[in-house]
Amino acid sequence: MLINQIDFAKMYQQHMQQAQRTRKEPEHWDKKAQQMAQNCANPNDPYLVQFRELMDFTGAQSLLDVGCGPGSISLCLANQFKEVIGIDYSGGMLEMAKIRAKELGISNAHFEKLAWEDNWDTLPKVDIAVASRSTLVDDLKTALLKLNRQTKLRVYTTHTINPTFIDENIIREIGREVIRLPTYIYAVNILHQMGINARVDFIKSPNQGGFDSFEAFADSVNWSLKNMTPQETEALYHYYHARTASGEKIPYPSRDWAMVSWDVVDEADLTL
């Protein structure tokens, strides 16, 4: 089979099904809203700084932030636009975004409870749309089309580079099967098959050293894998101490991202 014979949109959906990736309910994110506002919304965060530097604001007066969370991107960019709209399906995230907007004195941003799967007809078309770290959806082609359809000028999305959120060796060490998720390359190929030649840039996380305690290491692994059993925690304990005893420092997991961006293409010119 040649590459032009592959239906990347369908392959992405099959990959997601094979990975048994289930959609997290809004309540899951509601509980994490306050913590994420602290961890992900610092305007000096290297991710936010690089995201902003990669954008072209020329001629843009309005922004849509899809999967906005606590307003990490939308509030960071609010001073570039006359109007900013953030949407998310987590009421807790939206409430945190509104609190932060008030604290920051930002009056041109408003937030609505909408999911990727919802009808967006009530939203106005915007000049720029962003989807930051919110693109691991069930149907990527439909999501990318919605962004293109909702936008007048440019779209910026970020996707994972690595297929797992933690080192695969750690997953195997605790006895779990390694489940690899789709990465940014699907977005590039789906857009290409639709007639959109996307640009790809990379947002690199700074090297922040390694874990100073087993507790911090275990919390990080559990954040990604969820619901670790006592047996898995014990295996992780032995893994951690075996390496630290030999002088090896266990590094923080990579949080590098690929920015896939494009100039909006009229839907009549797309290959659907």
C-alpha cells in the first residue's frame, strides 16, 4: 500500500480504539481545575512563551480557545485581541478561568461550556483559533475541520510528540502493557489529505532535572497511568531505589509538543 492510499482519518480512529482511550468525564477535570491553574497558567511558563512566539497575530482581532481549561492560552494572549472566547466541557475549568480573568483585570474574555462534539453554531467566526494540548479526541478529522470552519485567518493546535506520557520502560517495569497513543503526525497527514499544507514547529520543555523523592516520582507516574495498585507501587519503589542507589537520577517525563498550524482554507477547496 502506498501512502496516498491510506485513510489517515480512519487509521487515527482505529488507533484510538486500539489504545482503549476513553473520554474523561467533565468531573475528572473539575477536580483538577485548581491544580492546573497553578501548574499550567503561569504566563512565564516556557510552553506558553514558545506558543505565543510561534503565532502570527497580523490582522487578527478575535480568538477562540478550544479546550481552554483554566484559560492558560486565552488569558495569556488576551492583550493581543479585542475579543477572546474560551470553550471547555468542564464547568470547574471555566469557573477557574473566570476567576483568573477577574484577578488579572481582563474584561475582553468570556467563557462558554461547549465540548468538541457539541454544535458550535452559536459561536461567532474568529480570526484565530487555538487548541492547546486538547486535541486527543475520538475523531480528529472532524475536530480539525471544525477549527478550520470556525476561523477566518489561522489555526494553531498542539499535539503529543511521544506516544506515551511516561517512559515505556517504567510502564513495563510495573507490569502494565504499553499503550501507545496517536501523535501529531496524524494531524499533519489528515490535513494534507484534505488539501491543507500545515506547518510543524516544536515546543521543547526545558530540562528540569529529576525527581528528588520516591513520593514525587510515584505521584507523577500515577498522574499518567491512574489507579496504580499496591503491587505496582511496590514495583515502582524497587525500580526507583535500584536506580538512585547506583547514582542514576530519574528524569522528569518529557513534555515536548508539536505545534501544527495552518492558514485557513475555504471549505469549498478542501478534499473531504
